Amino acid sequence: MNLTLKIWRQKDAQSKGKMVDYKVTEISEHMSFLEMMDVLNEQLINTGEEPVAFDHDCREGICGMCSMYINGEAHGPDRGVTTCQLHMRMFKDGDTITIEPFRAKAFPVLKDLVVDRGAFDRIQHAGGYISVNTSGNTQDANAIPISKHAADEAMDAATCIGCGACVASCKNSSAMLFVGAKVSQYALLPQGQVEATDRVKNMVAQMDLEGFGNCTNTGACEVECPKGISLENIARMNREFLSANIKG
Amino acid sequence: MSGFFKSSIGRKYAMALSALFLMFFLLQHFAINILSVFSPNAFNEASHFMGTFWAVQYLLQPVLIFGVMYHFIMGFILEFKNRQARVVKYAKNNGAANSSWMSRNMIYSGLAILGFLVLHFIDFWLPEINTKYIQGDMSGLLADGEGFRYYEELTHKFVNPLRVGAYVLAFVFLSLHLMHGFSSAFQSSGVSSMRKQKLQAFGKAYAIIIPLGFIFIALFHHFNH
Ligand code: HEM
Ligand code: SF4
Ligand code: FES
């Protein structure tokens, strides 16, 4: 198929960017969206132009690197997929596709479609971990009884790949789905209890510091999340935060 | 708890609390107003009680005024801050693909309600304060002393079709506000989804029945007097 692409081009973090139109031809419907971008970039390199910078790594939907806001949605129109798993069969011959970087004050654009999601790392560093003694006497995690229900829910929360689609989709650029998932994956397990109070307080404080907006429960994040992270994780984080503040 | 209300989540709790209070108030307000359809007497009695009982006037009324002000001022602040969290807007954004119109436009439905509240204050609250606390007439009686004035005043207000139209429109916006707001308030308060599913149906019913009831009262008095 033949497509018109409207792509955000921005030289570096300081420059003002703009939308630029490109044409690509003979795109196979079996290609992934990133492969289509590869075709465009090859074309640009052959004509001596600067290729479009975009993030990617695993190309199998597990690393969370690929981003892009495609036709007004994070990771494009398909559900439960990242951009690397988005197939060109979701589009029609002759379509015009708008491609923008994830937008949020806390995710500054570095170049073209590449944004800095370091804010997520800093939130993780603020409390998204447990402290374990690794001196050689480390207790086997399987020795600790955990209910199937809690284990399943913790695993669901832990499938968050930190891609940032939730922030990009949210009208408020809120990071609460991500932080809710990261708080929940520990809050549900016995190993997470010891540091629970500090964890939620510190992670929320860091989230606020990074300049993310505040959740108004539109639910856009849950719909656009490639891993189906549930809004329930935000409700759980709110409960954890309230009880942590009551405990002092 | 010191930093709690400065944090994003603390503010969500406060917002939800003020909204839950407003929804409870709305229910009580509706219960009294609907009496006017069935029994002018009962409506008069209830209005006189609410208008003169000290606990309502000096405790609940200030709490209500604070609650409303807090809610819409925090609503404005939230909206303002949230807009600042995205400096460069998307060239193309398909909000309808992932969220309801109501959830994305709380500030506009809220503004419509605020406009209505101003009109409503001028219509009912200011004259009440004037009669009771400036002229000092706490009797609740008509000028000729023949019975209570509340029902008369109410029906009088719904003669003008423009005012009735404004009221009806405002309640449509209230319904839209609550369609999202009801479940949102519970989600903000951290109520788990298991319990929320039952609440969801109740919330939808509340968001439709209460505003529709108010519309019915306005139209009833417009066409019957
Ligand atoms: C009787 C009047 C009102 C009722 C019953 C009401 C009810 C609600 C409810 C239940 C919520 C959801 C709370 C939450 O998500 O935590 C809400 C949110 C909101 N309200 Fe109102 N509201 C009223 C008036 C107003 C007014 C006058 C404004 C003025 C602008 C307003 C602006 C907002 C905004 C912006 C939100 C979204 C904030 C958020 O979801 O966190 N509301 N309202
Ligand atoms: S919650 Fe979903 S959308 Fe948000 S970062 Fe995690 S995987 Fe991505
Ligand atoms: S490139 Fe790893 S998730 Fe898409």
C-alpha cells in the first residue's frame, strides 16, 4: 500500500519542531509499524536526508521502548499492543497517518519521535524495589506462602513495561497507572510490606515532582495500555497512600 | 498527614469528598423539592424547617457553601495544573477512542453548573437571606399573613419560560457531570472495583434520575401555574 505520513520532526531538545509530510510506497500489510518506519528511513538515507529518530529495542512487545502517538492514540489504533506489534494491516491503502512523539511536560522530546522517559526511572528509584539480603543466606521467595489471588494480581501489575502510553494518552498527562502498577506489584505481596509506607509516599512525591498531571479517572490509560494494566491499581495506590499518611 | 493535601492523591481525596458531599446534598434538596409536586403543605413545612432550624442555617449551610466553593475552585486549579502538564499539544488526538465525552469535559459541565448556581443564588438564596436576616422576618409567612410563602415563591419563579429553559439545560449538564463524576469519586477514594461494579449501576441511575427529577419539578410548576 501507499501511504502519506505526517511526522513530527525536531532537531534536538532545544529546537522547535514541526510536522513534515512524507510518502512511502509498496508497504506490505504484514509489516509492523516499525518496519514501515525502517522503509521510510532507508528512503530518507538514500536521498541524503536525516532519518526519523524513534525509540525501539526488543521489537516483540516486552521492552516498552517503542513509543509514538499514531493517529491520535498511543501505539496506534490497535488494542493491547505496542508500536512494534502494530501491523500495517490496521491501515488502508491511501491513508494519511499522523505520527507524533508521546507528549507530556515530564517526557521532553530529545529528537523527532524520541522522548526522555527518565522520569519513570526516577520514580522507580524512589521506592519501586524491595530490600533483600543477598549475602548468600537469601531466603527462597517460594518459601513464603502467598495466596493464588494475590500472586495473580501482583503478576498482572508487574507486567507493566514502563512504556509511558498511559501518560501519553491521558488528557492530564498523569502517570498514575504506571505508578499504581509499580506500587501494587509490591503492595500485594508479603515481601513488599516492610517498606510499604515509605514506598508509596516516596514514589508519589517523586511523581508529583516530575510534573505529571493529576488523574481525573477518564480511563484512557487503561484502554491504551499495551499490557492491560487495570484502573484498580490506581484505586489500590490511593488506598495505600491514604493509609501510609494516616500511619505517619 | 501534613503533606497529604499538597500531594496529587491527597487532592483527589479532597475533591472526591467534596463531590460526595454535594451529591448527598443534592439528594436531600431533591427530596424536599419533589414534595412541592405532591403537597404544597408538606413542601412549606419542610422549607420552613430547613430555613429556620439553627443547625441547618448555622452549621450545614456554611459547610455547604464551603463545599461548593472548595469543589469548583479545586476543579479550576486541577484543570489549570493538568493543562500545564502538557506544554505542546498533539496535532491529532483521538480522545473518543479511549474515554467518554463526559470524563474529558468535566470543566465545561462544571462551568455550566456554576453558571446555574449563580442564577439559583440570585433567584432563591439572596431573597431568602434578605427576608430573614436583613428584614428580620423569620415567620415564613406571606405578606398578608395567609399561610407560608415558600410554595408561592417557588411557583412564581417558574413562570418565565427563559428561566425554566435555563434550569432544564443546567440539569442536563449536571447529569453529564455526574455520569462521570459519581463513579470517579469512588475510584478516587480507592473503592475497589468489586464493590464498584454494583455502585456503577447505582451511579448511572443517580446521574439520570436526580437531574431528570429536578427538570420534572421545574416543568410541572411551569405548566401548572
Ligand atoms: C451540585 C453541583 C456539583 C456536583 C454534585 C458535582 C459533582 C462532582 C463529582 C461527583 C465529581 C467527581 C469527583 C472525583 O472524581 O473525585 C466532580 C468532579 C469535578 N467537578 Fe463537580 N460537581 C458539582 C459542581 C461543579 C462545579 C460548579 C464545578 C465548576 C467548575 C465543577 C467542576 C468539576 C471538575 C473540574 C471535576 C473534575 C475533577 C476530577 O475528576 O478530579 N463541579 N464533580
Ligand atoms: S501502565 Fe501500561 S501504558 Fe503505562 S507504562 Fe505500564 S505498560 Fe505502559
Ligand atoms: S520495541 Fe520493545 S516493546 Fe516495542
